[in-house]
Amino acid sequence: MPKRMKVLVVAEAANPEWVSVPLVGWSLANALREVADVHIVTQIRNRDAFKRAGLVEGVDFTAIDSEAIAAPMYKAANVLRMGDGKGWTTLTAIDALTYPYFERLVWKRFGKDIRAGGYDIVHRVTPLSPTTASPLAAKVARAGVPFMLGPLNGGVPWPQGFESERRREREWLSYVRSAYKLNPQRRRMLRSSAAILAGSRHTASELPDYAQDRVIWLPENAINPTRFNLLSAQDITGPIRACFIGRLVPYKGPDMLLEAAAEPLRDGGLVLDLIGDGPMRPALEAQAKELGISNVVTFHGNLPHEDVQSVAAKANLLTFPSIREFGGGVVLEAMALGVVPMVVDYAGPGELVTDDVGFKVPIGTRAEIVSAFAAKLNAVLNDPSGLPILAKAAHTRVQDAFTWQAKARQVAQVYDWVVEGGAKPVLL
């Protein structure tokens, strides 16, 4: 039986009480404690949440105070983003500038222990962005300890035909994003890494040839079964119920969904729940009224987490025509509830959904996606008999491979490979 590794997990962004990257960082780092002797290093802003989650400072985790640099730069990033949650590339760029200071403090605190062989592996879980270099990697490698990266994800190109959505999201820096590959610190990081987890096929393809023998595909998202413990009844005797979960912003395509679903919504074969809020809501409500579907479309706004699953579990379908999702966590959440996903075959959702658990439509122009989504919806509504079978397969797939506990066991296979050698593991 492989030995239990002693792992220093670096997760600058990790918080059980937040969402997005911090929740991914926390969920994976915490789950890894079940398969290895883990000490988590995080940023001081997460300290209180770690304590409330039951972790003991100094024993289970260390909080690094990098606020001298991080705090003013974060404020600057919010000013540049105009404080409305757009311009994620700008925020990532700012983080990439401030992050090396965090790792400098990590090395100052743990360098002696690493050099003394106190850890079998050092694993950087967050940042998830492949654009953020880790100066720590080369230092750890020189100390004779394997350094591991990932999951890395991000940088999915904007598809053609969605330039207006790109501008509305203020993704100005996305036009020059590839400049990060010129950073010599990135090259040192990749050459010094014993294993690199790629959260998407796209991210894996962006990594240079000299690193490919150490790249392992592993989507970064998973679910917590205790937070997704309901199950759709998949009642197909009445109108089929669809749901959309996410921010109401252009790239997630809620306007495309309303247009694609308008006919069956008007005809009474479909009802739709939109869960989430955002700047598009007034325009979407006006669109629903103009299309004559306001009576069968419910705008729930932002809901507490437990209410999200209560509404979603009543649905047969997750209808999610987003054209730029890195991970697609909402797709896994729906599958965990036994709700069948219908997505655009691009980036994260396209990698998570297979033909035996859901439906995919090809990426294309806005008009092409609307047309394909409408056709797929009509086909399902004409014969919904396959939905319960797909729903059961989707639920099983998540329970088998996409819980945080399952994800930790998969990462443990990589730990064994890095330390013990042998054939590179193929996960999932």
C-alpha cells in the first residue's frame, strides 16, 4: 500500500465561505487531508473562515499576511474593473503581479522545513490561472522536493462572433493575454514542476512541449454531496421544466436561451426557472415580455445555496448556453441533482458532458447556437422518455468521479507517481 504523503498545500485563495476560485481552493485542499498529511498555507484573509471550519492554526494551516502588497493592489483592480464583477482578465493580471510576494513569505516561513525534507511534496493548488508564475517552484526543486502545480485552468478564447459580449465584459486584456508566455519565471516554474494538473484540454494544449510528459488532465471542479443531496424526480408527464443557473451576463447566454426556448414556452410544453442575477436582468425581463413568455419564465434572482438546489431539483433540464466557461461547476451541480445538462460544446461544460449524461450543441455564431439549442430542445420535448436514464447516468458519474473526496483520491494517484515513479496515471 502506498505510503501516506506529507504534503505542503499552497492555496493562497481558499475559503469555505466564498465562491468561485476560493471555494475550489478550499474544497480541494481540505479534501486532500483525507488522503495525505496536509498542511495548508493560505492568505491571512481566509484565517477566520478556516477556524470556523474547525481547522487549527499552526497545526492544520498557516495564514500568511501579504496584505501590505495584496490589499492596495486589490483595491486598484476593483477600480479598474469599476467594481461590478467584470474584467476578470484585469483581476487575474493584478493577482499575477502580487502573488510572488505571497510565495516569498511562504518560502521565508517554510523554506527551512522543505530543505530539511519535512515534506514529500509541495503542491500549489491556487491560483488556478496558468498565467500566474510560481517562483517557489524552482526553490523547492533545488531543495530536492517535488513541486506540483494545479489544477490550472483559464484563458479559453472568446469564440468568433461574440466580440460585443467580450467588450461588454471589459475583457480588454484578453487581447494580449498570451504575452504571459514570455515570462521567464513561467518557464522556470514549468521546468521545475514534477507534475502539472490541467483543468481543461485547452489549458493542457497551451503548455509547451517540454512539459507535456508531466501534464495530467483533471477538471478542477467537483461537488460536495452534503450540499447537493436532493434528486430530481424527472417527472415527464407534464410540461418539461428547465432551469438556468448563473450570473445574468452576456457570455452565459441567457438571452440566447429565451430566444431558443420561446416557442415551446409559448406552447405550454416547457417552463423555465432562471436562478441568478446580474446586469442583464431588466433586458431579459423585457425580452420575455416581448416574446410572450413572461407567465412561464420565473426570475428567481440570487438565492441562498440551499434554495438553489431546491429550485433546480424540480427541473428536468439544465439549459446552459454559456460560450465561455473555464470549469463549468454548475453543470456538475445539476448532474449531482439528477438534472440533465444541455450545454454548448465548448471549454469546461463540453468536457464534462458526454452523450450518455446530457446534450451538447456545437459552438458557433449566436444565431447558430440559438438555432441548435432550439432544435435540441424540440427533439427532447417531442420524446422526453430518455431523460430519466440520462439523469441517472449523470448522477452516477458525479458521485463516482466528481465529488471532492473522489478528486482527492485522484490527486493522491499523482502524488504516488511523482514520488514513487511508474506509469503516468490517467485520471477519470
